[in-house]
Amino acid sequence: AQKITQTQPGMFVQEKEAVTLDCTYDTSDPSYGLFWYKQPSSGEMIFLIYQGSYDQQNATEGRYSLNFQKARKSANLVISASQLGDSAMYFCAMRGLLQGAQKLVFGQGTRLTINP
Amino acid sequence: DAGVIQSPRHEVTEMGQEVTLRCKPISGHNSLFWYRQTMMRGLELLIYFNNNVPIDDSGMPEDRFSAKMPNASFSTLKIQPSEPRDSAVYFCASSLSQANEQFFGPGTRLTVL
């Protein structure tokens, strides 16, 4: 079974500061993928970034980077130079990468608020 | 390009009524997923299809829920009869079967009175 834990229900950050959202995971799959999604107040789920368990380098997408520490089973999202528009719920998710294993398991989410 | 399309966006119904939620995946995607989001349980996968075939329906809560995918461009999630505890946001998502990210639709907010 797979499990995602996000221990920060809410975070408050000043605009332009960097922010780290925590995510730890548990799985017995030898190969897996880790995802972050953003859910603004409008409700849609927006894909942000992906990290494969065998990727040698941490994933980056613009202001988003994923701090992947495999031994610690953590996949923290780092947002640099935060903006007011970054205020949203953020979900960490994972799935196994074996053939046919496409089920995404989500964490409970972290509500990020960027203060001006 | 159009993203995943869901209808209706909002549905209010009375307990006992049948509810049908609809989804059109992104053209060319051959995997389709139905999720439910509630405050208590978060985001949970209900069922997913590969090439129109249901692969994993272990998340479907009970027999009142059913899902179909008659062709590559359309899927339905039906609740009959609906109950107040079914109130939630229901998301449809699609992906290329071997790709990494799933693209979500805007969701249907269901309220059962």
C-alpha cells in the first residue's frame, strides 16, 4: 500500500520569500513517481511537477523544485520567490510505476497563504 | 487545446434521485480516472479506465455507484439512489497511459439534500 503524509495543514509566508512544503511517503513499490498539484480557491487541480524514483536529479519547473530525498522518503516542494497567486492548497501524490499501476494516492494537502 | 471537460459544474438534487456526472477526456488520452474530494476523506480514486476498460474500481463506495466509458471520448459516473453523504466534488482526469501526469477537469460539485 502507498501512503502520503503532509504534516503542515497550513502555512503563512511573506510575498517574495521561498517556501518549502513537506511531503513524506511510504511504499513497497521498487519504482514510483511523485507529483505535486495545486488547487486554488476556484477548485481546479493543476499539475506542477513530477519526480521519478530513479531520476538522478531533482525536478525543477520554473519557480518550483522538488527536493527529493529517497533515503528519507521525502519529496518536499520548494517554491522560490513566492507570489500572491501562489496562495492555494497543495497536494503531494504518488503512484507506482509498474505496468498498469496508474492509481494516484494523495496526501491531505497544505493550505499555503502568501501575505503581501 | 481543450482540457478535460466535465458537466454539470454544479448539481443540487434530493436524496433518492439519480445523478449522472459526465466527462470528456483530452483527445488522444487513453486513461480516465474518477476522483471524489471531501473535507473528511480528501481526494480518493473511485475508478479508472484504460482504453475504455475499467481496470480498478476498488474505490467505488458501494453498489449505488456505477461508471461507464462507452467510447474513448466519453465517460459517466452515476449514483442511484443518491444520499446526502455523497455530497462532494467529483473530478475526472485523463492521461496518456504511459505518461506521468494526470490532467484534471474542473470538477462537479454535487450537493444531495
